[in-house]
Amino acid sequence: MRDGNAEGKTKPSDSAKNREGLGTRYYPVVERRQKKNEGPGHRPMTSRNRRRAKQAEEKRQSSRVQWLKTIGGFVIGAIFGLYVVHLFVALLPGPKIAVQIGGLKVTSGNATGCTVYQFMVATDEPIEYAYWKIQFASKITGFQVGFPQEAETAATGRTNLQAWEVGRDAKGECALVQAAVNNTSDIQVSAVGNMLAASVTKLASKSTIMGLAVTSDSESTVNPSPQMYSEGAYEYSNLGQTVRKPLHFENRGVTTTK
């Protein structure tokens, strides 16, 4: 016959009774999470290790700074070197170009009231490019620019021939009737108002360009009539460098026919 109190139940053991009688407490277990960079045998970083890590970081920073300084010094040195080379080449002897300008005022005949300006551009050595602008006191009514007739003699060497005739056209304006200038040469020329502009490329040594401009003393696109103005520059190559220098102008003034 089974005990009624024990039916359907498990009889607690003596050890369980003892634990209940003593009031056993259960303490939670706190686990320390392992950092990503910590291995199974990781030890906390000491002050000595921290100093070593700091020194290693400082060394890496110093290496990066030194690398940047090296690159920066190389770039600055390259730029400075190019500038110094260009400046040095510009100081070396090179082609010399002179521009001479002179005028002749006509006071008799059909061309009375007209002034003819003649200019000459000459170089002693080859150049790559040249341009010039000349502003006259009166309006330009006719012009021609090109290479003149040349001759080489034992007595005088190379000489240039320039001949021209000025008169008036059908409209009564001052005009060049004829001129001994090759007007079909590879020279870009334009004239608007009082200003004449010209440019040329690849001139050989001992080249000479001559030009004529006819103006009307009674006409000017600028009021009051301006003074003569000129500007220009030329370029040449030396030691692989392109050198640019200003043109030198020599104004011989205006004379009057007798």
C-alpha cells in the first residue's frame, strides 16, 4: 500500500532539504568580454608597453612627414629649376630686332595733305615669331607690308630697295599708287582707323620686312589726334627654351617735302 502523501510526488533528498534550510544564495557570474584585438593570451597594457606604442606611432608620423617633405621638395625644386633655366637662357645673347619708323609729309602736287610713313623690321638671327602695332596721328587710307627687293654686292654687302609713289584714288583719298614691296609674303597685316598691326612667323637670319602706310592729314578716327604709339615683341628658341622679348622702336620723326 502506497503512502498517500508520496503519490505523484518526488521525495526531496536530504541535501536539498539542507540547502533550503540554510537559505542558499545564487550569485550571477560576470563575464569579461574579450576585445577584438585581444588574443587568448592577452595581457593588459602596462605603462612600458604604452610608451613603446606611443614611440612607434610617433615614428610612423615622422616617416609620413618626412616623405611629404621629400615629395614637396622635389616638386618645388623641379619648378624652381625650370624657372632658373628659363631665366638663364633669357640672359644669353640672342637675336636682335630693330624697328625704324619715319614719315614724309607731302606739301605739293596731287598728294598734298598726305603723309607717308615707312617702317623697317630687321633681324640678324632666325626668330620664331614677331608682332608689332603702330598708331599714327591720322587715319590710315592705304598700306603695304612685305619683303623688299634685295641685292648683295662686294662693296656694300646686302642692300634693300624700297621705292613707292603716293597719290589719290578715284574717291580723292590718299593712296599708294605703287611700291616695291612683295605684298604676297606670309605676313599678316591689318589696319583699322589710325592703327596698323602686323605679325610674322619663322623669319630667317638677316631678314628685312618693309612697310608703308599712307595717312590723310585731315582725317583721324581719334579726337584729338593722338601721338604716335608703338608696341611689339618677338620670340626665339635657345637651348630648348622659348624666349620672348620686347621690340625696340626707333622713331625718326616726320620730314616735309620741298
